Amino acid sequence: MGALVLAGVAVPALSQQKQQNAPESLLPPGFDQPASARPQPPAPRPAPSPAPSAAPSLAMPDSAVPASADGEKDAFDLGETNAVAAAELSAIDLSQYDLPKAARHGLNRVGTFAWGNAPFPTNAFGDVPGRQLVTLMHRLDAPVASRWVSIALRRALMSPITTPYGVNGADFAAERAWLLLRMGESVAARAVVSFVDADDYTNALDQATMQIALASSDPAAVCPIVDRAAARLQDRGWALAQAICAALGGKPSEAEQRLEAARRNTLQNNIDNLLAAKLVGMGADSRRAVTIDWIGVAKLTPWRFGLATAAGVDVPDNLFATVGPEVRYWQALSPAVAPAVRVPAAELAAAAGVFSNAGLVDLYSEIDQSSDVPDALQATARDLRTAYTGASPAERVQAMRKLWDAAETPRTRYARLVLTAKAAAWVPASKDMADADRLIASMLSAGYDAAALQWRAVVAPGSEGWALLSLAGGAGPIGYGDFERYVGAASPRKAAMLMAGLAGLGRLAPADARRAAEATQVRIGGVNRWTEAIDRAGFRNQPGMVALLAATGMQSPRWDQVTPEALFHIVSAMRAAGMTNYARLIAVEAVTRAA
């Protein structure tokens, strides 16, 4: 499939593939205050899917995407509202309940709040027709490259959003949950679907709930709907889930009967059957003991991950290479996984925006207090403790430097900046402090912009720290001489990202922006359907659409495939839609992560 072309530069194409406790805030205190009145392309990665006839796959079920009467209409054609919007909205079937009126959840607005986060506006997606919005979500090849774009999209998807016309509220919740799962956000996905009352579940929401239960390593989460869903969907995964739920409900005889019926006409040593039998054997009064052997298993699936993790069975590391990175993020969020196993996954999740600085520090604190962990991991935990509690700023920075230098890949290097963010924020600004550039990058990776801006008076003009702080704060124009000084010292890609960020934030005078664009060979004037769509969403003050389209422009797990042209339009649109804090931090991230 071809990519959209932006002035000769590839922009990510839309891929054809692809309540527990409320999620914690990924933002530092004071960052996410209520908004004002205006509030690359990689080859598509196959989504993780189970073996044939096993359990529901992560691939979006076709039933969740209503077919457009116009056929394959351009998903970027978001211009005019359908003239029959009101009629379609009134025709949506809002299910009736037997619940008391005060306890009912309507389907016209579905979503929840993350602690510490102001929600997106209820009209965050504007008047975009439901089918086009669902198509954009369905086609998004997640996870995306940017930590801060992912955080913004996560927050938009889980906020209480008005259901767009033309789609059922439960199906819209399912679509949002599927996208959150593909982003690795299993906890946020669970929070969204838990808002819908069981009487309103549709086939699409049943399937999403099964997937969330597997991603959360909590198969019991489907038990309230399992019988009805099994009758409607006629899938062997649901039949096996009925057996598991019967066992967990203290009905061993029924569980055995259902298990045998579900396994009929399949190999008894099938890994999916064995994992289901393992869960059945964990039920009350069960006499079944099952040993899991991964020899001969060629790939991991959500079914295998979820049931193995719930049963306390270790998944071989090599199998994670057969699925997308989102499964590692599920592992990072799963309380069923030992801290020592979660840490590597949690660092990857932190770089992706799924794990916060506080969550990562807490996880390492568990490691620090445990004696049964590898020496290297214990040493990292000790260095982190010193980074936060060392006797002097110099000692703390030295410990941070050890953590940064130990990272072996670009992604883990950025994760280590997130890990040390709050510790870096406690270091007083000083011209004599070593590693000022990385200290500033670390603070800003987790949104500690107020602490970072205290370094403005001590960083050298044209340095990396100067570039990051120029993006992070201030409203006046940047002098072209300072920008030119940075261009002369930085890599061409970093210079191009800085130019795109400054131009998108309006920090360069028009004449200087043109000079800077020419000097860095960034063609910000190109136009295509994606640039028109995201610019329009920003102009119309639709922050949810801006977040979704920004993720569309960063459909890559690698930063070297994110273009400065895409960054310019993302930053500019977020600023127009009242998301200036996100716009600044995305621009900072782009310069920090550019090679």
C-alpha cells in the first residue's frame, strides 16, 4: 500500500491491519490543567492473533466496522456533516435497563477519568461522522513512535466522549478499546468497556472484553458475559472460557464437561487446550494437574499470553519476538508478573507512554527491596536509589549518568531518561553541573517543564539544552543566530526536528522560518489529505481528532521514520486546538530522540 506523500517526503499511510483500578496519570503535578476556551511509514506489522479456532485474535473483528454505503470512502474526507445526522442519532438503539434509573449508564456518552487527568471535552472529535472516525481508529497501526502522542491519544480515547452519529455507543467503546489494546494500554481499555452496562454489550464489545481479559491476564473478567457471548459467537475460545469460569466459580464437574466438549475434535496436547485445562485445574475442588511445555510452539498469541500469565506459567522470551511490542506493554502492566520479569518490559512501556515515571520508580523500588533478583538488576536499583537520595547533587548526577550510559538501544536510552526524570528535577540549576543537556532532557521526558526551565539562564546558546528549553517554554520569537549556532553543532536530523518544532509552535518569525526551512531542507509547505485533515481538526478545535491524526502521522515503532514535516503539522495543529503543553513536549521529544 502506498504512503501519502508530503512534498516528496513519505508520511505514514493508514494500515489496513491493524473496573480494575483507574489508570494512573502519566503527567506530573500541575502539567494537565483544564484547557482554556480553545481548549515514515513502516510496513504494517501483523497484529497478534491466536491459532486457528482457538481464541479471539487482536485483529479487529469485521463486525465492529460498519460498511459504508459509499464503499471505501476516503477516511480523511472529514469536511461536512451529514445532513441526516439528527435522524441517524435518533435512530440509534439505546438499550433499556432493569437497573434503577440512577445506576444506569447511557450509551450516548461513554468513557471514564484517569486520576489526575482532566478529560478531553465531550465533543473532542467534533462532528466527524461515526463511520469515518471508526475507520480511522480501525486502520491505525499502533503502537506509535511518540511517547507524548501516545499519552494524548490514550487520554482522548478513554475520556467521556459523546458517541458520534451513525454508530452504537457500545460498538464505539469497543473500537476505542481495541485501539487502546494495540497501543499496549490494557488498563485504559478495561476502564472504557467497564463503563458500559452488561445489558448493552454487543458482539463487538464481547470480543473486545475477551481480548482485554487476556491482555490483563484476568480470564475471570469475561465470566459475567461468558454464557451469553458463547451462545452468540459460537467460538471455541468462548467455549473454553465457559469451562474456566465454571472452575473458578467452584463447579468442577461442569468445568470438566465443558472443557471436554470444547476440546472435542482437536489435539489433546494443543497448547491452547492445555492452558485452558491449567486454569480449570486451578479452580476449587479440581483434581486436574497440567504441565505446560512450550516446545514446538511457534508463536505467541493473546490467548497464550493471557492464560499462561494468569496461571503463573512463564512465557519464553523468544516468543515475544513473534508479536508486536504491545504485548510487552501488557506484561509490564500485569500484576501477575514478577517485578524482575516486568522491569525490562516496563522500561519499553515507559518509552512508549504506557508507563509513568512514578510507576517505573515504584517497580524498581520493589526490586531494591528484594533479594531474589539478578545482580545486574539489583545494581540498577541501587543506582536509582542514589540518583534520588544521594548526599550531593554531583553524586546524584553521577548515579544518573551510570543509568543513562548502561542503556543499549535508542528506546531504552529514552526510557532511562523517563526513569530519572523526577530525580533530575531535584538537581539545582548550575553552570558547573555536568550533563546539563541530559538532565534537561530527562525532566522534559516526563513533563517536568517548570523544573527544566530553571536552567534557561545557565545553558549555553546553541547547545542541546538550549534547543530543548526553547521548545519547552516561552512565547517570543527565537533569534535566528542562536538557531544557526545550534544547526552548526547538531546532527542534520536534530536540526530539522528543532526547526519543525519551533515553526509549529510559532517561535520563529516568518522570514526566519523560511530561512530555517531552507537551511535544514524541511519542506513544511507541502499539502496532502493527511496534512489537510490534521490542520482542519486543529482549526476547528477538535483535540481528539488532532490526537488521532497525530498518531496516524507517527505510525512507526522507530523514530528514524518520523519526518520533520509530519512533526510540524502535528505541533501546529495541537497548538491550534489548545493542546500547547502536548505540542511543546512532542517537539522536545523529537529533538531528544533524533539521532
